Amino acid sequence: MFDTLNAPQQAAVDHTASPLLIVAGAGTGKTKTLAARVSRILDAGADPNRVLLLTFTRRAAAEMLARVAATGSSRAASQVWGGTFHSTANRILRNFGQAAGLSSGFTVLDQGDATDLMGMVRTEEGFAERGKRFPRKETVTGIYSRMVSSQAKLSDVLETDYPWCADHADDLKTIFTAYTARKRSNHVLDYDDMLLFWRGLTVSPVGGALRDLFDHVLIDEYQDTNPIQADIVRGMCRPDTDLCVVGDDAQAIYGFRAATVANMWEFADHFPGATRVTLDQNYRSTMPILAVANGVLGQSNDHFAKHLWSDRTSGVSPILHTHHDESDQSRAVCESILDARERGISLRDQAVLFRAGHHADGLELELTRRDIPFVKYGGLKYLESGHVKDLLALLRVLDNPADQLAWHRILASMEGVGPATVRRLSAELGIDDQADDSVARFIDGAGAVPPAADTQAADLRDALATCLSGDLNPSAQIDRLKQFCALVFPTRYDNATARLADIDQLAAGASAYVSRSRFLTELTLDPPNRTSDQAGPPHLDDDWLTLSTIHSAKGLEWRSVHILHAADGNMPSEMALGDEAGLAEELRLMYVALTRAKDELSVHFPLRFHVNRYANDDRHVYAQISRFIEPVRELFDEPAAPSVGVDVESELQLAGVGVADEVDLALSALWD
DNA sequence: AGTAAAAGGTTTTTT
DNA sequence: ACCTTTTACT
């Protein structure tokens, strides 16, 4: 399987003398090379438990180790420590966390949990000044995370990334102080904490023990690591640790998460004597596609010089479609997807990529209308929807009775229970004091609820008691808790039935687990994607199309790729137009999107799009084609573009207004 | 006093 | 579509 490596790939596999940086362009066989290197290490007799493979997603680690296993050493491959920085941090902190003052039973907060906790603190501190809206809890969490992960001062973060929040600097400090204290007292860690504590451990008395865990460390997607992660890598390596990092600074797209390509550029400074190997032969795309990608990347100089080339010199030209508006775009994309399928490219070999999750909204409707099956990656996650969080809160309280956040969510979900009652119940049940018998107290009848919630509370007590009895596996516990949800959802949500169906899915997902707490941790560290309007994910043997944000498409490839909304303001996003670094990242994002395509590429540009995301009106804006595509326009085939049609459009709208006036007049005649 | 409903706003991308 | 603030209602 690995006997077909080219010279630089082979060099990257064999190099052992010093820390190694592999600069691997898109589609240059990076995964194959890394897997071959792991194989070589294992074949040489290394203890697989002492090999650490850090990847950007857990799926990437699993895939790579599957490739290693396929070469023969399957049992060894299964013992390699593979996963993300965060999942590895979890594992290490469970074992060594005591040295950092952590209880081993800490709970991990995902982004949504952290946001909710921040919201709770925010409300308690009460910063609602008259007439001045305080930043939303998502924004507050964003500022915090940005500040922590980039290790920057609050004032700098506000100035450069959140100028519209600068007025609230003092209030934010107060909230952050309270938020941090609350996390500590509740024994919970957010994503940033996991990295901070891991880094802290490497410089603590147990640092030596950590460095002794691994002889070989391999890190994928190194261009998307942040300064804390770079510190962790340094902190985990002894002078004789075999370190190998792989990345492509031209594909750095996580700057908003404080990732910095400086980690690649300064690799030789951090690890003296480091060697660099560059892979630039592309095995994925045809030359016409690479020409476009190179042309886009050439508009920036912010990376190691690299020019991808390929043996696949022939191939169809990429196509640039200009559409009148979004719905035309949706229809045309459907047509070209079906057309490609006619030519033998199955749906699974095709993907539609876009900058932001909501860019695909119109297309999703059109695909559903035409019965084209699809799965959407990125954008809103299943776990972020309110009803799923409701159920998870129930599980979490069972798991950790001191979980204040989960308790608050449960209590407030009942009829007639508002902030004041939640406060009273919290005190009565000992939740504010992190009492570990809060659930037991509640089951025994403590915490009287308002009459309107009597039925719901009675069922809740019974459900919690049943789940604690120990006879039910996690899946069955969810089934029982669902009854409580059925009592609560109708008053809480307008589409209760659909939401209850999601709970069934959660129960199905839990059936693979015997431990409730294991299920919860896995869920936060490796969340499933949202299954929006489908009853469940399509069966594996079915044919389905992939819809994905560009960020979630990193590292993947398809024979045919369709890119949506290649308009200035969408790609690049208008929020990035202000600063140079932001613009450069948007350009790399376009580059990542283009280089996902193997055989066919189509880029779509609607002339008009909705003014804002939540618009229910008909307000549109006329856009220019993406500034990244314009300079390479001659590399595309362009079907005849539609005329803008402004005149016809405005006439139609005028006519529409005229009819509406007539109708209003006729109606008012009925009561005047 | 406290909850529910109505009004008014809303900066992507993700571990 | 969801979140925050304001107002109305018990």
C-alpha cells in the first residue's frame, strides 16, 4: 500500500535524525505519508502505547490508523494514542489532573455549555443599562475564548476584533472573573481550559512524567494550531522525542480561533536542527483545477513558496456560473448535480461547499423538493438545539448532581417556573453549594414547585429515581426521560413532536454505551452532525450528496465539487474586508474549497442575495463576483450569464405593490 | 412578586 | 430563528 511513495514522501517517512516539518500542499498525499510513517515506526518495534498521533478531528485520526492497520499491524495501530488535542487533553487530565488541582470527575463544557454558563453569570451580574444593549452571551463567550486562546489582553481583543463592544470592557472583566470562579467551583472545564491545564501540567512537577509517556509524536494540520497548542507540543517533547508535524500554511483557516501559521514558520526556532520536507506533487486534481487554485493562491504571499503540479494534465475546465439570484443558483446547482450523476459521478462523489452554514438554506429546500438525499456538515450542530440540551441536562444531573447549569435548565423548563423560583429551588436543593445529594433530595420531595408544574415535577422525580436505580442502560434511561420531555416540550416549543423524535435518535445513539458518563463525555468531545430534516442519517449503502462548510471540508476530496456564493461579501465574508490578515484567511479558504475537487469544479455566483441572514422580507443586494475569482476568470468556462434585469424586476415589484394596495382597499371597505 | 407574552435586535467559520 | 429587553398580566 505504501510502496508507491514518491521521493520526498519517502524521505518524510524515513527521516529520524531530528524534528521534522512536512510542508504538504493540498492533495499531495499527506495522509498517506503520515500513515506510512506511523507504520514504519510500529514496524521498527516501537511500543504503540508510546506513539501519539494528534489530528484535527477524531475521525481523521481513526481514518489514518485504519490505513496503518490495513498494512498489517492492526493490533498495534489500535493502541496508538490517536485523537484531537482536546480528546488527548481529556485523557491526560483524567489521569494527571490532580496535580493541577482538578478533581478527576470534572465535566467538559462544550461551546454551547460554556455560552450558557456565561449567560448565567451575565444575568446574575445584571448589566442591563437602560437603552444600552449588552453584547449577547455568544458574543461574550467569543471575546473570552479569543482572548484566552490567543493569550491577548482584553483591550486588544476588543479593539481589533470586537470594536462595537469596547464600551463594555469593565463589565466584561467582572463577568469573566465570575465565569472563571464559577467554572472552578463547579468542577467544569471549557475547551480552552483543557489546553491551558494540559500546558500547565507540562511545566508542573509531573511534567517529566508526561514527557516520558511518548517516544514518537506526530501532529497533523499543524498550521491550525494556536500558541497554547505549540507550547504543549514543546512541553511534551524530550530532546530525544521523535517529533513530526505536518501542515500547509496555504490552508490555514482557523485564525479566528487564534491558530497561527507562525507555529510552522518558527518550527525551526522552537526545535533547533529541525528538518523541512516539502510535498508539492498533487495527486488529486486535474491541471485545469490546479491552475485556478494556484492563480487564487498567487494573489497572496503569506506562505512558504509552493506551486502545486499534477500529472493529470488533461481534464475539463472549471465552470463559472453566474445566476440571477439565490433561487436560480439553487436550481442550477441541482441541475448540475443531477447532470454529473448522469455522467456516472454518484452523489457520494460530489459535494457542495459554502462559507457559512446558512448559505445552503435555499439549496437544502430545493434538494428536498427534488428528493435528492444529502447530509450537511458544519453549521448548526445537533447538540446545540434547545431540546437536545434539555435532555442532556437531565443526564448530566444524574451524572453530576452539582452541575448547576444543567439543574437550572431542567428547573426552568417546567411550567410556571421562572428565574425567581429557580433561585429558590437551587437554594433548597443545595445546588448552589454543589451538594452531591441534590438529586436525592429532589426525589425525596424537596423543592416544592408552583401548582402549574405539579404534574411535570412528579414525573421528573419518578424519572430521575428510575434512572438512578441502576437497572437501566443509558439508552433506556433516555427513553424514560423522554416522557418528562413530552410533558414539557409542548409549552416550551412549537414543534414538540419533531423534537421528541430527535430524542429517540439520541437514545439510539446511546445504545452503544453502557456508561452514562462515558456517553456524555464522548458526545461533547466528538459531537455528531445535525440531521436536519431527515428522519435519520441515510443508510450507508444509499447514495447521498455532501453539503459542507468549507471549514468542515478540510482534508476531504470529491470527484465533483460545487462552490456556492462566490460573491464579494460572502467569500470573502464582508466581516473580513476590514483587515489584511482576515482577507488573507478568506483567500486561503477559497483555496481550500477549490482544491477539494478531483475531476470537476463549478463555482456559482448569484448576482443578488438577501441583505441579512434572518430576512423574511425581499430585500436584496447586488453583489460583485468574489475578488479572488475575478483575476482568474479566464481560466473558467462561462455559460452565457443572465442579464441583471433590474428594470423588469422593479416594474414587477411596482405592479405587486399596486395589487396589494387594491386588496387593502377592498378589505378596508368591509369595515369602513 | 414573578411569569408569560410581545417587541426589538442580530457580526461566520469549530475543538 | 433565536436571544434580550420591555411590557402586560396573574
